[in-house]
Amino acid sequence: MEAKHIILVAQGLCGITACIQLLGWCVYYRGGIAFISSNKDRISNVHAVFTFVGLIFIPSEAILAYKLLPLRHRVRKSVHLTALLIAMVLGAIGINAAFTFQRQSGILEILYSLHSWLGAGTIFLFIFQVQCCSGWWDYFVSCTLVCQRVAGLVFFHGTEILGCSSI
């Protein structure tokens, strides 16, 4: 077995272990998980689980899938971008759960703490990095003009230079 396969398996096992521990903590110590509940801690638990899975676990799996899977480049790219799309949706569900928790708890200020501001900034930069509008379309649709692809490439690498892609 090659070293890159060992890394892929070890990272996957560590990530799955972290997901199981977080889920166990939310269910056993905090009363469970629910999108709609009279117990507001259950709604807060949705935020913790979905944000962790959507913004930490799945993107790390997507990075390793892109770098280490022994598939053709286009297939690896498709797997990577599909995983990032799933991560973006799960992250948005987690952020929505946080706002639902605040609304039901009677907290009037939406972004009232450093945690909430950092979370909002992180999800914004993550969505920006995924390039929902330009990158996916430009590189998967063959009818895109070459000049548009170059412009998208220059824009993406310009954001990397500014540090936007290093979350």
C-alpha cells in the first residue's frame, strides 16, 4: 500500500471518529438533535454537527480526494467539486440552525459575538472560494470561451495571492 493511500485512510478514520464523537456528545450530553424542538439546545446541536461536517470534515475529504484518488483528472475534479457543493449546503444548514436558535431564544442581535462574526466570515469566504458562479461553470462547460477561462483563472489566483483561499 502506498503512503498516499495510508494517509487517505488515516485521515478518513480520524474524521469519521471526530464526527461520531461530536454526534455522541450532542445526543448523550446535550439531549439530542432536532431542527424543530421546544428544547433549544437540540437546535443548537444541529448547528454544531452540520457546521463541523460541512465546513471541516467534507472539505478535508474533498481536498484529499482531489490530490490522492487514483482516477482521471476530470473525475477527481468532479468528485472534489461535488463534495464542496455538499459541504456548502451542510454549512448553510448549520448557519441557519444557529439563526433559528437565536430567534427562538429571543436573542435580538444576530451577530453579537466574536464566534458569530468569525462564523459568518468563514462561511462567506468558503462560498467565495468554492466559486459557485464562475469556476464550476467555466471549467466544466466546454462552450465557455478561452478568454473567459483565462479571466476566471486570473481572478482565482488573484484571490489566492490576497489570502482568500486559505481558510
